Amino acid sequence: MQKLSTANRGEKGRIASVHGDARFLSRITSIGLTIGSVVEVIQNQKKRPVLVYGRDTMIAINRSECEKIMLEVVDR
């Protein structure tokens, strides 16, 4: 498992866990990032939000929030 913030461009992963307060968890799940959903990293550049594609939607997540999301890497 790895943090979403360390995933490379093109990597696909299944969300294994999300850590944070109730407000953060509510916001993340409302945009479709739930445990078990598969996302693909589209862009991960230093000091920029991480762009992921999941559930037919492109989502930008700031770096501090990506630290709280753990991925289980699946086949590319």
C-alpha cells in the first residue's frame, strides 16, 4: 500500500483506507472516493494538486489530503 500522494502518473489503485476527521471523510466520499473504488493517477507533480480519474470523473485533490488516502496498487 502507498499514499495517493506518492503514486506515479499512470498508476491505478484501489482505495484501501481514508483517514481524517468527519468533515474530510464526508467530503471525500461525496465526490466518489470511497473505499474499494479504483482510481488512476493522471498527474502528480510537486507542489500541485494530484489529478485522478475515478468513477468517470476527473478529480483534483490537494497534496495534504492525498497524504490521508491509502492506495492498494492494481495492474496498470
